[in-house]
Amino acid sequence: MVSRHIYLQLILRIIFISLAGLAVGYFFFREQYILAGLALLFMIVLTSFLIHYVNQTNRKIAYFFDAIKNEDFTLRFPEKLSVKSLEELNHSLNMLNEMIQEIHLKKQAQEQYYQEIIKQADIGILTINEKGHILFANRTIEKLFDYTPLNHIKQLSQVDQKLYELFEELKPFERKLVQLSNEREKKQLALKSTSITFENKELLLVVVQDIHKELDEKETDSWVKLIRVLTHEIMNTITPITSISESILKYYKTDRGLMSLEDFNEDHIQNTVKGLEVIKGQGGDLMEFVQSYRSFLSLPKPDKSLVNAKRLLEKVKILMNQENDHGQITFEVVSNPEDLELYIDEKQISQILINLSKNALQSLRGLENGKVKIVAGLTNQDKKYVQVIDNGPGIPPELIDEIFVPFFTTKDTGTGIGLSLSKQIMHLHGGNIQVSSNDRTVFTLSFD
């Protein structure tokens, strides 16, 4: 509507100027110079009015956009004018100004809302630019570092030199752990970084969380599980020894005292020998259990070297052929890329893969179309991994969190130390072992 009125105004003014120009020419060639001069003057006046009209319109629009740019929403244009087109233009500009002001206020309120959430969050959040300037830091991060205000990562050297060095070398998509200690408390901080783009600038977003409490809870929970398993294993071994000892003691001692030699018979001697043999066997089992515990605690430091992943997996496959009865279970190994190398202790990692492969084969016995697959490869972040995959019945959900507890086992034989030992080996390698069990069971060894 507004553009149509302005368009008509421009058309009419241009028509009048054109007619005035024709009149100037007409009167000039008819040698009516006075009329030609009046027509020329009229044309000049019309042209000046046109220029003024266009400049007035452009100036209003320019004022409007300058006000929006400077977030000045107080600008108002008069809406009662003699010129209808300008009146409608002013009305439209005022309405647009009100709409933009309303959107701006909503955006500000939303921004304050999100900022308040970030400020009150239990995790520390800060953003850093390429020069190390801290553009934003919430209250939690200042509380964790016990320093305020945070403006540059160099200030972190006053908190802890190692913390400053960690931030100085921190790259996107990295995870780090750092411990801060003072006279009052100890903090175990977990850092996670990611890259974000804001106003065409690359920033580093760092999330910091104190996991000391979580670690304490995990440690307590681990001790409870370990003690429960140890108690179960020891009681299973001690109970028969106690029971048999009491039975043998009855052969030699009664309520009246020790039995005389005349009261002994051959059955007593045979039962005594059998009982002692059972006690010896149970004692041997207990010694073996204690020995496995000692081996778990005295695991040597990895002797690392570069090992070709494909050769390692082929070696495991050859060893597992002895466990695979008549080749009933399909056993496959894949390395992608084929020249992938792992910086590991070959003996220790082989021990893990053999243990996981044995478990997989045992879970598949008696099943049709059983498959075990070991895959070595790279993640999207170029992190190396090895996976042992089987299509067996899987691990029950209620046991998935228990399988890495030392001496926990669901088998009739074995000490239950294999998976916990595997986890310990991976920790010594600076990596981790994880399991998922849905349609298939997957154990993943991750290397940093």
C-alpha cells in the first residue's frame, strides 16, 4: 500500500516535470520567452520538490535503519500529514519499529534467561579465544578455581602452574583430568573442550566438573562389591573345611573325653583320610584364589612397542583355533587399515584378547551360526580401538555392571579375575575397556 502511493507520487511528479519541459520548448520555439521562462521556473520548482520528496523519504528510511542498528527504539515518525503516502510510510515504519523492538526485548529476555541458567549451573563453563582471553566464565568455574574475575588463562598460573599449562595446550574435543589441592580441600576436575563459532570467530568452550565426590562414591561402591565377592569366595571355601573338621573331631573326641585306641576302627581311619583330602583340596583352592589376588595387585608396568594390529589379531585367531571345537564357530579378524599399528605391551593385550575370545566361544557353544569377530580400527577422532564381537545370548542387564568386579564370575569354574585384570591392563596402557550387550555383545578396547 505504502509503496503504491509513493510510486504514484513519483509518476505524477515526473509527468508534471515532463509537461513543464514540453511547455518550455513549445513557448521557446514560438518566441514567447516570458511564458517559456515561467514554464522553466515551474519545471525547476517541480524538480526541487521531487528531489526534496525523494530525499525526505530516503532520509526517514535511513534514520529508521540507523536507529535499529543502534538499538534505539524511541524514534517515532508523525502519522498526521497532508501527504497521504508519507503518512502511510510513517505509520508502517512505526509499526515495523515496534515489531523489531518486541523481538529485541524477547531476545534479551531469552539471553538473560540462558545466562542465568549457565551462571547457576553446577558445572563450570568458560569460553576462550585464540589469544587466551576468557570471554565468559560462570560463577561455578570461578568457585572451582577459587579465582575471580577470570579474564585470561595466564591468571590460572596463580591457581596452579599445571592447570595453566593444561589450558595453554588444550585442543578441541579433548578430555583431561587435573587435581587441585589446598589447605582446605582436594578437587579432582574433569575438563572437556569443544570448538564453537561465534560472530565468525573460533572459540574454545571448556566444561569443568569436580568429580571428586563421584570418584569417592565409585570407590566406595567398588570396595563394597569387592568385599562381597571376597566374602562369598572365602566362605564357600572355609565352610566345607569347618564342617569336615567337626565331623573328624567327633571320631576322636566325645562328651566323656578323647576316645581310646580300642574304640577306633577302619571306617574311622578311612573317613579321616577322606576328610583330610577334602580339606587339602579346599585349602589348595583358597591358596590359588589368594595367588590370583596377588597377581592382580602386582601387575607389571607395560613394556610398550609398536605392534602391527593385523598380525596380532591373526596370532589370537590361531590360538583360538584350539578352543573352537571342529571349527563350528566362525572366527574372523579384521584390521582397517591393514597397516594399523598399536603402541602396546603385546603380551598383555594378547592376554586380554585371548580371555575375551575364550569367553565369547564359551557363550556360543551349542548355538547354531555362532560368530566371533575381532576388529581393529580408528574412530572419527583417529583414536585406535580393538573390538571383540559375538552374537551369543549376551550378558544380562543386571550383571553388566558387575562383570569387571574382581573375582566376580557366573561360571562354575574360574577365578573371575579375567575381566578385572583386563581392565587393569587397559588402565596401565592409558586406555579403557567397555562392554555393550544388546543384539550382540561387544567389548571395546580404546587406546589414547
